[in-house]
Amino acid sequence: MTNTKPGRRARAEQPPEALALAMERAFIVSSSHLASPGNEDLSEFEFALTVVNHAFQRWVVRGMAAANLPDLSPLDALILHSVNHRHRQKSISDLMFTLNLSERHYLNYAMKKLDRLGLITRRRDGKEVFVGTTEKGRAVCEDYARIRKVCLLELIPPDRNPGGVKIGEVAKALRVLTGFYEQASRSASSL
């Protein structure tokens, strides 16, 4: 049985050109079986997205805890900030659309929690429910914004170009990739 993955000794015995080519671009992936030839960059992106998502969620929870709300989940906090956005009431469907939520029960659970904490108000207009922040909810969002400025924004390089890519360009690319993953989800659900 031959080993298709050469160890350190076998790699060291390779000609320098082959070793240089192999070292030219090593992809950082979490699941090599998903890094099919020609698509290694997408697997690297998915791994980076997983890691940054966990780091972002950890930051949101810690930031909200620093704003004296230690019991909020990342989704609870994101819903609160979305409700507070532009200080206008939002409908349930607007919140689901904005946050790309496909399951209403996640939103309902979070809103019950936020309501119980006195952070949001709800009102019914016909069949639609509208949500807004209370004075306490707005104050918490302002505290979080101050904490974010000190703890996070001061880390961002002044040229807004970490890793050689403008943050705004990364956001645009993520929005485009969201569409691809949405379409892939629809396709997979029909298999």
C-alpha cells in the first residue's frame, strides 16, 4: 500500500522546485475532503468564515456583557441592535429579512427575552407586529457602541485595509457569496 501523503522525510527528498511549488500556496482548511482540486480557496474561505463567525459571536456576547447584559445570546444582541437601528419600529418580517433568518421561532424566542428584560416594546397593527426599543434598550445599544469603539474599532488599521483588503470590499464579497450559498441551500433541499 502506498502512502499518497508523503511525510516530512519524503517531502525533504523532493526536488527543490517541487517543494517550492508545494510551499507556494498552502491552503488553510479544516476539512481536506472538501478541498477538491481547483476549489481549495473556497474551502479556505469557509474555514476562515467559521473561525471569524465564532470570534464575532464571542465578541458580541462579551460586548453585551460589558454593557451589563451578560445573558444575551449573539442572536438576541443582533436582534436588539437591528430593532434599535435608526430608532424606527421594525416589523417581524423586516427583522427576519434583514437578519436573513429562516425560522421565526428563533426571532420569537429572542423577542420574548428582550421584552422580559425591558429592552423592546411590541405593538400589533392588524396582523403585523412591530417592535421598537425602549429607553433602556437604546441606552444598552449606546453603551455597547462605546465599548465597541474602545475594544474593537481601535484595533482596526486607519487605512481600513487589514490583510491587504478594504473592509468594505470584504463586505461586498460576502454579500455576493451569500447569494451563492442561498442558491446552494435551495438546490440541496430539493435533492
